[in-house]
Amino acid sequence: MRRQDREITELDELLEIINRCDICRLALNDDGYPYILPLNFGTEVNDGKLTLYFHSALEGYKVGLFEKDNRATFEMDCKHELEYFEEKGYCTMAYESVIGRGKIRILSDDEKMHALRQLMNH
């Protein structure tokens, strides 16, 4: 991150931002190109490890992509606000975002109800 003075590294602060977001963009590898999907999501933290849950059919293009390569990157953002400084002739966007990466796996049948609850809670 270029502006390290704005970087948030504390898990509790990251979770506050995540809880304000309603969409998570998931990027998968599509033969050298990113394939990006906006998805609703649920979260869970165990022993300092964040797990994101996504709902999906068990077949289709995205499932085929993560069966070939289960690595993924995610991004979510919220609190968008245009900041305009007329006297400086300058404007920018203020927002909060969380970016990370991990690996995707399909849950077992025994895990699915718990994951659905996490999705619904979010």
C-alpha cells in the first residue's frame, strides 16, 4: 500500500469495515486474466483467522475456474464520499476498503448450514 499512514492492520478495525460492506468482489484466475464476481458474503473469525463464505451453485463457470486454481483475491469497499476542495481545484474519493487473498474450497454438506447462517447474519 502506497499510503501506509492510512493502512489498517488491526483485525477488529478490519472487521468493522467488513461489517459495513454489503458486496465482496472475488477475483479468480481465468487463464491469466482476472475473472471478477460481485458476491454477497458472510464472515467468521476463529483464532485470528478470517473466513469468508459465499453462496454458489455447484456447477458453472466460476466453479470450473476455482477447480482449476483455487487461489483468489477479494476486495470490498464502503462509505464512498466525494471530497471536493474548490480552493485547491482538487477532488478525491474517500472510502474504506479491505483487500486480501486466500484459497477457495467447497464446503462439505455438514458445513453448509453453518455457512448459510453466516451469510444470513451478514
